Amino acid sequence: MCGIFGSLGFEPDPRRIDIVAHRGPDGRGWETYASPKGPVALGHRRLAIIDVSDAGLQPMCDASRRYWLVFNGEIYNYIELREEMRAKGEVFVSESDSEVLLRAYMLWGEDALPRLRGMFAFLIWDSRDKVLFAARDRYGIKPLYLVSTPRGAAFASEIKQLLGLPGVSGRMNVARVHDFLSAGIADHTAETMFEGVGQMRGGECIRVDASRPGPIELASRRWYPAAAGDLAISEDEAAARFRELLTESVRLHLRSDVPVGSCLSGGLDSSAIVCLMAGMLGSRDGGAKVNTVSACYAEKSVDEKPFMDAVVAHAHTEPHFIFPKAEDVFQRAADITWHQDEPFGSTSIFAQWCVFEEARRVGVKVMLDGQGADEQLAGYHGSFPYYMADLTKRRQFGKLLRTILERSRYHGTSIQDQLRQYVVPLLPRGLAGALRQKHRQFTQHDWLGTELLREKGNPITAFQLASDELGLPDVTDLRTLCMTLTYGSNLAMLLHWEDRNSMAHSIEARVPFLDHPLVEFNLALGNDHKIVGGDTKRVLRKGMNGVLPEVVKERRDKLGFATPEQVWFRGPLRGLIEEGIETTLVRYPGLMNADGVRALAKDMLDGDRNVDFTLWRIVNLGIWGERFGVGM
């Protein structure tokens, strides 16, 4: 896990790699080359994880000095690939996965990409043919941003490395900011919230031919298409295969020459990873204990410590608990925003920051985490409407009734509201009218109803835009929902936040649920084995039977890295929230309807409606603008 930078045509500037020293405190490399299109530069900041000797330093070249690599990430099957290439006569001089990646490209070219099992963003300069090649892993676990102007092209691990290059304005991309404010979505397109700064999507590669003078052109293609197979298997078969694939993924993700630990929220996903790790390390039999780090709160509505304690006792981990404080939210906000590069969606990102901060304090350099399971397995409670609408469409009324009853029992969802939504539309008009009742309608305040946002906002929703940009099918059921969440929307944003929070503390975050054989299996399950009745992630629950403690396996609530925002915002942080809103409105006049924003905030802070993530998004937009000097 590292920081990389590469440029072609621009004047080489080593400060571009030094600005992300936090991503790689264990080594620094910088090389320049000549091409007909202008100078080429490659920079690298190293976080040493596999083969921590100097043999792993980058930019790394082959013996002929034709190929030069800078690489961020891990190739988990590097041992198997190395043995395969040794059988073909390749000779290796290090034990690093970086050398395996470089030689795989030399041997197979772009066809090496599908052979890689891991997370990666890398650049390779072919000094003979004058070609710069860039690639990103299947799901975009590791970031790679880019700019392309008449002066040149540049690639980087973080946006801040590209700001200030000739032709890069650093101004706000209003359309993407609108998506963030209105839907809480970011990283769902190839654009960023900075005008003129883009990003490669997961599964994309780019070639830049610099062999002749003239304009720079980026030739891009998707080497890993966004798709899903189709499996029809029994519940027992699905559970057994899921367990096999997740176990294999965790085994590969434990490959490291430095200490490995795990984030533990007490939810199904992180708990499954911790319990599998403990089994492989022999924690219950006197073997190495898994260091787990967890965020806890006094507020019972978001406290998951009883579930964490159950996992700690079951897996015999070495636990570390931190208690994020309300008063630290604004003290840390500017620094977190700088590391994130863009506004972030809630104070849960602050809680995640605190977890990685503690991991660094206790000396854990690699942390496994549970990102990705919810997107593949319809783990969010917001998935239920898609499932139930599909049951209604297919007239599977027995399953629909079971789901209504179990949602009420497990999640406290009103039976009356569910009947009104899914059953009443099927009834004769007269009877349906008699059963309908008026809901309380909140005033919307039209806080985004400005001329600027009407002009530059999207004619479609941000979620639909995410699906359309990758050519995914319309979201109509769990199958299509999981495809869009995994490839197009939520997952990319969550991976962005995790990458920046972990790397800010020089920690490598690994996500075993995103091993591609497991992802492909989960998406191929389609509408089956995910939501069953009131259960979410049914295949995970069944597959982890005997691995997870029962109290965790049977829990149905959903929190994640939640923080008690409602309590904090109405209590100790109210004044700072109101002040932050005004700061944003002053900084960006005309972006939002100021009176509408104030009315919305008053409703939430006075208790007339629930506090949601909207208020933090508005506040953090202003913090971002101030920290990066972003204008409209």
C-alpha cells in the first residue's frame, strides 16, 4: 500500500509525491525519463508490507531497464504467479509482490490483469516503446486519479497531488456536488467534485502512446466489465460455497510480513472476518491473537459493544476499544477532509478515522475490514423495497406476507405501512381507498431549488447516473440493485473513505469480501439467498453457522461505523452545526436556497424530524471549500 504519481508532458515536480508522504513513510523514489511528447516522471512513497527490504523499493525496473513500475496495493496470489513464471524461466531477485506484478506485465502484457487477485493501482513506463500504462483493480479498491490537459497528463493516488498543475483550476464541479448534497453519493462517475480532475473507474486501464510528438491522447478500456452471472443452487449449496470462498479469501489476505489486525464493529461482516482469522491463527489454542479495534459509544442506540464482546470472547482476540467524542468532531474535521480530498458524508467517517488512529498506536500495520458485503448481498435495509416490489410483481404473496411479518418482528417496521405500500395497490379501488390513510408529510423546504443547481444538476438521480455510466441494467430487483451498488455507487464511495482514513495513519486496509471469485459468486446468486423473509444476507448467516457466535449471527439491526449524530447535533454540537451551515452558505452564495437550508436544519435540530446526514454534508462542504480554497 503506497502513494504513486506519474506525469507525461508536465514539468517533473517531485513535490507531487512528497505531498502524500503519509501513504508511504518507509521509502521514497523518483525517476524521470524523456519522450517525444515531453518529460515523463514516476514517483513512489512506500509502505513496506511484503518483503520489507530495499529490494522492494520503487520505481522498480527490470534488468534491461526497459520497464519501470510504481504500484499501490497488494497482489494476494503473488506466490502462485511467481511459481508459474519461474516454471517459464523467469528469475526473481526479491520476495515482493511488486516484482511479480512487473514481470507478469512483461510476460503477458495487458493480459496479466485478469490473472491478478488483489487490490491495485499502478503505472508502468515502457522506456523503449515510449508507452505509459495505467490500471486499476476490478472494484476500485485502490484509487487512481488523473488530469489531461493540452500541456500533459498526470496520474496520482490522491486528488491533492494534481491540484495546481497547469490547466487544473481547482474549482467546484457543481454537478457532482449536487449529487453529494442531494443523495449523499460520491465516486459514482469518472468525475470528482473538483472541476477537471477525473478518476479511473474500477476495472479500467489506460494506455498513453508518447512515441511521437503531438497532443496527448488517453486510450482507455474496461479490462473487467461490470457483469453478473446466473446461479440456481440450493440454500445449503450456496452456504457451503460462500463459506469456502470467504475462507480462502481471508487466508490470502493474511499474507504479510508485518502485523495484521482487524476492524471489529460487531456486525456480521467484520465479525465473520475476525472469527475466520482467529481460526487460521489458532487464537483459541494458544496461537497468535487477532488485534481488533472497535469504536464504542455510551448512547445505546448506536452502541454495539455487547456484540463486539461476544466476538472477542468467541475468537479470543486482543481487543482495543476507543470512544469517539463529540467535542473532537470539529477539531479533527479539517484534517480528515484534507486527507479525504472531497467532502465526506457523515461523522461515521470520523469514527473510522479514530479506529485507524488506534490501530497505528498499537502497532498494527495491516487491518482487514468488512467493506463490500452489504453491496453484494443486499445487506442494507433499504434493499427491502426492491425485494418486496419484485415479490408483488411476481405475485408471490406468501413470501410477501412472510416478509411483512418478519420485518415487523425483527426490525420494528410498521405492518400497516407495509400493507399500505405493497398490498393496498393490488386491491379494488374502493377497498383500497378505504384502507388508505394519510401520512404525515414533512415540509421539504426546497433547499436545493436554486437556478445554479437546476442548470448544472442532473435530469436523473445520482443513483441512476451511476448505473447508466457503466451500462448497467435498470434497478428493478435485488439482482440489479446489487450490481449497481457494487460496481457503480455505494461501494466506490466507501472504499474512498476507507483508503484515505487508513493511509492517513500509514495503515494498509484490506477487504476480503472483495476477492473477485467471492464477488462473482455473490452477484450470480441474483435474487436468491440474500433477503429471505426478514433476513438480510441470508447466505452469509448460513455460511458462517458455527463460525460466528449465535448472538451475532442472529442479529438483524444494521449500524456499521454509526455515530450518535442526532444526540450530538441536538446537544453539544448544535451551535457548531448552525455556525458551520452559515459558513457554507456565505462561502457559496447561490448554490443552495439559504432560507430552505436554515428551515431544514431547524426542523431537525428542534426535533420536528429526525436528524439525517444532510446537515453534516452541508457543513462539511464548507470545511472542504475552506481547506482546499475551492471556488465556484
